[in-house]
Amino acid sequence: MPDQPDLLPFRINVREIQGKIFWPISKVTVGLPISQIQDLGEKKPRVLLVIIVSTAPLRWERRNAIRQTWWKYCSVKEVACHFFTDGQVVNKKIQKNLLNETSRYGDIEFQPLLGGIEFGIRFLYHAKWAAANYDFQYFLRTDDDYFVCLKKLLNELPWRPKHNLCWGNFHCEVNMTWIDESWMMFSRDIIDKFLNQDARTMLCHPHADQQIGMWLNNISGRLLFHDVRLNHVRDFDWRARNVCVTYMGVHQAFASRILQLAKTSEDGAKTVPPISKFSSYCEYDTFDYRKLNGRYFYEPKPCVENAIWVKNHRLWLGEEGRVN
């Protein structure tokens, strides 16, 4: 595996003022130019959907595969698409490559983090940045190994609930459920409820899906949409054709797999199925982090404590187990 990039010995910590979360980011930073969170007010572009793909600095092959395939449909005015990656990398070669990439494509934003297992605070930054920059109806956060049937999704969204929607592939285990963080879609009001929590008591967790599971526990009336068309089966047939006829998205689609799926995806408008009652899939509708164990168990802490659960900030390799 290639050497990991050198990283700054600090990150830009979250702060709280009058119960609101913010990041004290200077306009002059060491490393890459951090994307500022400055509310545009009435100047915000109005879009149906904001998509944020969370990606590691070194995952350029995945980003390029996405750009060559489903990202092309981001050109329509209804959707805004952005990659977000960690901006606290100081390795000069990595910096140069990322700056060249963003100069060429203009679709990368940099967050004030070091890298590694900081998925919860990443999601918080993504949501706050999106809310400051866009007047959107829906917010989708995906991993960079997700093949998205975007034309199908854009056709379907006008028929989906505008409020209380939590759309993804949910885990169902004894006494609890939680959304898989590889695909997490929320209506605007859910994002607002996340961000309007009292910053003095808002809980963060190194894994975003557990963090969101805890946040959702406190939101009444939430509509959990477990979409069986989001494929998370590890033995998926990557030679399959017309995947967008059956699926809305496919996880663990690394660069070569994304390119393969896109050749015959048949992305486009399809019949919109009803949302099944969540109870028909899982009898539980809340989450309890204490019931998890192993490498995914961490104790949540107030976001303003800026806890570092894992002291190294090496690249999270995930299921692929290597750098492309």
C-alpha cells in the first residue's frame, strides 16, 4: 500500500456560540483551501437535490469513474453535486494533485479535518455547508463507492414525501435499527432538525450512521424508508446489465465496477413504487449504540468536546481493503 500522506498535527475544532455549531476557519489556512460555511441567505440557488459524495484525498480513481458515469446527470438545474474530502493534508504531492483536480473539474470541496474515522463530524460539516449554500428539498450523502441511478432518482423525487423522510438501507438487529451511512437521504426539514439541536448537548460519534441513529431517536414523526433497491449484497454480480431497472443504487462499486455498470445501466424514469411500512421490514425503529460491539463500538460524546476516538488519521480502507 502506498505511504499515507503527512497530516497536520491538529484539526480545526468545532465551536459553539449561543447553542449553535460553527467552525472558526481562517481565510488563510495551511494545506488545502477549506470550504467556508457562510450562509448565502436569499442568494442561495434553489435545487431539488444536493448530493455530497464523501471521498478520501487519495481516491481520485473513484472520483473519475463517477465523473465519467452517473455524475454527468448533475448538469441539470434540479441537482447540485459535490465531492467533499479532508483538507488538512500537507503532503505536497497530494496537495498538488487535489488542487489540479479541483481546478479542472470544480466539483471538490475541502473540509477542516485530518482524515480517518471521523465520519460523524464530516456529516455534520456536509449538512451545515449544504444548508448554508443551497435552498434544497432533499439532501443525499453517499460514499465514493456507490453507483447511483441518478436519472431514475430525479424522476422519482417529485413523488416522494417532502417532510420527515429518512431514505436508505437500514440495518435491523435485535432491539434496534439504523441507516447505513453509504447512502443517506433526508428531506430538508430533517436536516434542519439535525442542525437546530442545541450545540451544547448535540452528540457526535466517529461513525455517521450511529450518530444519525441517535439524532433520529429524538425526532417524532420520522418516516423511515427502507429501500430494497439500494443493493448492499456483497456477492452482487458485477457483470449484471440494466441495473437501474431493478436498483436505485449499488454499494461497493469501486472504480472499475462503476465503469462496468454504467455501460448498460438503463438509467432513466421508472415506475415509482410505494413506500412500505417500516414495521413490515423491522419491528424496531430506534437505535442504541450500546448494543454494538467490536470495531464499531465507540461511546458518543458532545460534538463541542472535539473528541478524537482514534488517534491515527490513516485512510479508512473500507471493504476494498486497498488504495485504488
